[in-house]
Amino acid sequence: MDTGTHIVMGVALAGLSTLDPVVHNDPTLFNAILVGTIVGSHAPDFDTVLKLKNNATYIRHHRGITHSIPAILIWGVLIAQIIHLFVPQTSFLHLWGWTFAAVIIHVLVDIFNAYGTQAYRPFTNRWVAHGFINTFDPYIFTLHLVGIGAWLLGANPGYTFLIIYAVILLYYIKRYYDKKEIVKKIHDHFPDVEKVATSPTLKHNYWRVAITTSQKFFVGIVENGHIEIVDDYTKVPLPHSPIMDKAIEDSNISAFLSFSPVYRWEVNEFDAYTEVRFIDLRYRSKGYYPFVAVVQIDSDMNIISSYTGWIFSEHKLQNKLYVGDNPI
């Protein structure tokens, strides 16, 4: 989920903690838990700092080790222990329990969007992305704001958020069945489907889909249950050629390939260089595929420029790429 949703989830979990009699009767413990749940609900995303280094490092590691099983265990203990140093008279067990819950919920909700996480590390590095909740879901965010507002107006926070989370659970179940119905329709239409990647959008009944069959990739939209294919591409395996072998050595390209499960590639030759481009097919928006990786290689097989990340126009992408001292 997005940062804002994770934070309001932390506040909501603190409100829910008041159902715990020990927390309810200890204002100092409650305040410690409020800090713990807010920090814990965001802690796995502290790896966002990697973006300061470069996009390749960020893409390769974001939602990776910080969302893994060992990290979940460490975050809860570490955050609770630091907070407990300032309020040693409070119950560490209760502080840790609610902080740990915040970390678990963070990772849990992240696996349901299209980006996903490597939540099963160290057992597998596979990306887990169920793709039926948007990274920012306005319904979930609004429900949390309603709960926080009711709390500020005097409602019991424990029972308020208990009701809200019951509603959100039903919402998750509904979205799961929405996706299941979409996937079923796709399998009925394409008998040789190997994989379906779904990406919900801000519009409740509008989805993006990327379909992998034995021979082709299909990109489509689903609106009110109706599936429309907007692009299709023949599946072409990566060739074993000097250009491609050199391209996949680049850190930007290797980071993209470690993350993207559904992509196409193309090679374009120019006077001064050859460009190899990889395009993720899951996120088509307004006729453009914004998540890409590009590398440019000169005639001496030197990498002269590369980039990976989210770019929403060709002009902006070209501004990120350089040949010599001049932008293309």
C-alpha cells in the first residue's frame, strides 16, 4: 500500500489496541503503542531510502528483504525495544505484540496489490503479488479516515475500528472474487493461458490485465466485467547475442528482469549506438507503458547509458538517457 494508508493503519491499530484491558488502563502504554504501531506500520518501507542511490538498487531491493519473514520478526522486537527504553515501566509484551501486529499487517496488505513483495524469503525469492487491491485504495483509505474522525469526535476507538476492519475484510473478499471472475473469463476465452497478471485501478470496476499464453502476450482492460484486448505481442525469448548478453549485464536491466514477470523487449539500431529496451506489460496507462528498462551500447560494445524506472512519456525517458555529454 501507499505510505499514507500504512500510516492511518498504524493509527487504527492503536485504536484497536484499546480493546486490550492492559492498554485501556495504562495511558502511557497506549501512547507507546501508538508510536509503535505508526512506526511499525511503515518500517518495512524504510528501504525506500535506497532510491537515493539509484533506481536499479531500489527496484531490486524494495519490498524484498525488509518484507521477509526474518525482517518481520526483527522489526517488531527492534521498534518495541527502542520505545520501551523511554517507558520502561510499561508492559513490553503488550507493546511488542501490537507493534509486531502493525509490521505483519503492513506486509500482509502489500501482497495483495500488483507490485507485491518477496514476503516468503528466505524460503523463496518469488514475488508475491495477488493483484486485486490497488496500491492506493480510496475505499480503504477513506474508511480509516472515517474511523479516525469518529474517534476524535468521541467514539470508542476499539469498537469503531473493529467494525471498520470487519467491513474491510469483506471488501477484500469481494475484490478477491472480482479478480477470480476476471481470470475465469480470460481462461474461457484463451484456452492456452499460462499466466494472468491483474492490476486494479482507482476506478472500482476498471482493471488492467496482462495475459501470457503459449505464443503471445495480450494486454487488456476490464471494465464492468467486459474484457477488451488493446495490444498483443508475439512471445520472443531473449536471444543469445553479443548485444543482448551485454545488455543484461547492466545493473538497470538486471534489476528490471529480477522484478518484472511479464515483459517484451526490442532492439533498435541508431548511428551512434544500439538501444535495447525492456517494457513491463502490466501497467499500461493512456496508451503508454510507463515501467521500462533501457540500455544503449556503442559499436565497441561499451554501455554508454541506461535507465530503469517509471516514465510516463518518451520525452522524459530520453531526458534520462545520455550519449557522451549530451542528452539524446
